Amino acid sequence: MRLNGKIAIVTGGASGFGAGIARKFVVEGAKVLIADLNLEMASALAAEIGAEAMEANVANGRSVKDMAETAQRIFGGIDILINNAGTTHLPQPMEDVTEDDFDRVFAVNCKSVYLAARHIVPVMKAQRAGVVLNVASTAGVSPRPRLNWYNASKGWMNTATKAMAVELAPDGIRVNALNPVAGETPLLKSFMGEDTPEMRAKFLSTIPLGRFSTPEDMGNAACYLCSDEASMITGVCMEVDGGRCI
């Protein structure tokens, strides 16, 4: 019960890595609010694991404000924020990515971190304690060709993590990031362009441990970084990637 009594928000928590994190946090004693665009899936998971759910658009300021207020109203505070919601564009030359796709990627992957900070950091500052965990990607550490602007958005998240960590440390707030390699999530097909045995084999050949990141991998890593066991760790962008970035 390493997170016993902690109050956590997991964005994009209805599926994929977010669901893995939500499951692990409940098992470890946390009170979890699953915030996702897909309310039906979020509600189903919440009912299954004993969490709360709400619809949220992390790229919209009013929605993020409502998310913060909902967590406080239901649980009485916010101890942990997992900025997990993310999106990508299809693999293609950088000059072919549409302006709409570019704006969407940066709104969901970057602006969401800013909006969450605006509405949740003040709560943590008042408590003089809190943990923020940003789910970035190995794409932000070792970029893959044709995922150009997605790579850049995740690099932004890693830099934002360090900037947040150094600024918020005096307030007792730790900020870290996870950099997973691709996994069995709804975005996998988008990363690869097409989901075929040949494409999977090609993708897996770049991962020394020979497998994708799993939701369980992410839940375990997130649990450690958000627990008191990691009380001296801030500003770290941990690679959960089977050696992909070596």
C-alpha cells in the first residue's frame, strides 16, 4: 500500500498506459479520479477497480479547471497528478503534417501540462506537497523518423518536467516523467502507420529486450516515482523502454 490514502488524477486513464497506472494506484491504496474524453470507458474501468471517473478534455482550460475542482470536491484534495493523455499524427514527412494535426498534437501533449499546472499546482502549493508525473515518450529522447512533430512535443514534455521540477521543489512538489517505448495502446497503430506482423517485427527489432512497454510496466514505474520511496527524486525523465534509447 505504497500510495495509501493518496489522491490521484490520471488523465487519459480509461485505456492503455493510463489504465495501467490507474489500476496499480488503486491496488496500492490511492483514491483515483480517471479523467478521459471517453466517459463510457472511464466509467467502466472505474466501476471495475473502485475509482471515480469523469469526462475531461485536457486541452481545454475550463475542462481542466472542472477536473481539478471535481477531485477536490470528491476526495478533498489532490496529491498526485498524472499527465498521461496524449495523441500523435500519422507517420509522414514533416512538411506534410497538416496545421490542424500539428495544433492537435501540441494542444493535447503540451498545452495540457500547462493547463494542469495552472489549476492544480496552486492546490499542491497550498498543501506544501504534491507529485506531478508527465508521461512523455522515447520519441522525445531518441526521435523516430516521420513522427517529427510528435517527437518534438514529447521532447517539450521532458524539458517542461525539468523546468517544473526546479521551480516547484521549494514548494515541496516533485515533478518527474516517464519515457515509454510504444506499447499495446490505442496509439500503437498510429505510431507504426499500419499494424501488421511485419511492422511489429520491424518496430520490436529496435528494442533490446524485444517487447513493447506494457500498462503494467508503466503502472509499476509510476507507482515508485509517486510514492514516498522516491522522495529525493525530482526532475528525472525515466526511460521505461527495454533499452530502446541506449
